Amino acid sequence: MSKPHTIAIPKGRLLDSVVKYFTARGMDIRFGSRKLSAVDSTGRLEIYKVKNHDLPAYVHHGIAGLGIVGDDTVTESGHSFTRILTLPFGGTRLCVAAPKGSLTPGQLGGTVTVATSYVRMTRDWFHRRGIPVKIIRLGGSVELAPVLGLAPYIVDLVETGSTLAANGLEVVADLGDIKVRLIANPAYFKLHYREIAELADIMMRES
């Protein structure tokens, strides 16, 4: 068998879904205690478990030829990749949220202050609509920003909306759907496109 493909997968909310997805297609992945790398049961993949926001850097610099990551993380990284597949799990929405009863950003008529981890996507969305925006970068728990008076609006990923509701917030605008993708380093893809196509065929099979 040829040398396994190197692939970075994210720790956190997507990890279990990624492992189950591969396992259901005959590529069982088992990380040893405290291990951050593994080879799947077929020897097809060498998997690196990395922090989500670091994953684009590993693929961009060729440490991993492939990666599984959300659109949001790719866009915020500023790097360009070859998109191979859209995966059927982990999808969510990126939304503007504010205290219940708030105006939408376009109704304010002035600069909107927004707290978010998604600075690039937020700036682009507001600029495309001609809405002046001041962005406060936060690393997490952005729902607290309106509660504590840091910013009246936030931009964050929304799945069920339960966390927003628990903090008295509601969605006031959608920035767009976020999908989970199989991506490749462009140079790696050119060198291994046939093998990657075979992997993609396996990944597209029904479990």
C-alpha cells in the first residue's frame, strides 16, 4: 500500500462526528492515551488531532495534506485551499444576535458595535451592506458581551439557539450557512489527486 494520506481533524465539537464518519466507512480511528496522531485501520490515513483554529495552518504549510474543517475557520484563516467534499454533519449558521427586541443592524443608522471571534466574516458582511461597524474581538463566550454591556450585538455560530435564549438574546440577521468540508493543500492535491479522488469516493458512500 502507498504511503497514507496525512489529514488534520479538529478537536472539539466535530471530533466525535469525524471519527464516527470514517469508522462507518471501514476506516477505524483509535487514538491512544494522550496521543494526538493515529493511523486508521486500513492504513489509508495518518490522522493528526489539532485545535480547530490551528488546522488551516497545518494544511497551508503542508504538514497535513488534507483537513476537515468548517467554512468559518477557513475564511478566518485567510488561506486558500482546494475544497474536495462537503460533509453531511456539523453544519451550522453564523448569525448576528442581540437582546430580544433589538433593531436589526441596518435599522440603526450609525456605527454598530459587534463582539465576535469571526472578525473577517463579520467585517465583510457589514461592509458589503454599507453598515459602519466597530468590531471587538473575543475568543469565546460572546453571549456575555451584551449582558455585561461590552457590545450590543454579537456574531457567533448558532445551532439550536438555546444558548442565545438562555442569555436573553435572539438572532436578528443571518450571515450564512457554515458547512464542514474536506479540504486539501493545493500542491498536495495536484500531486495526489487520483488517490484523493479514491478517498473521496469512499467518503461519499452510504454507511
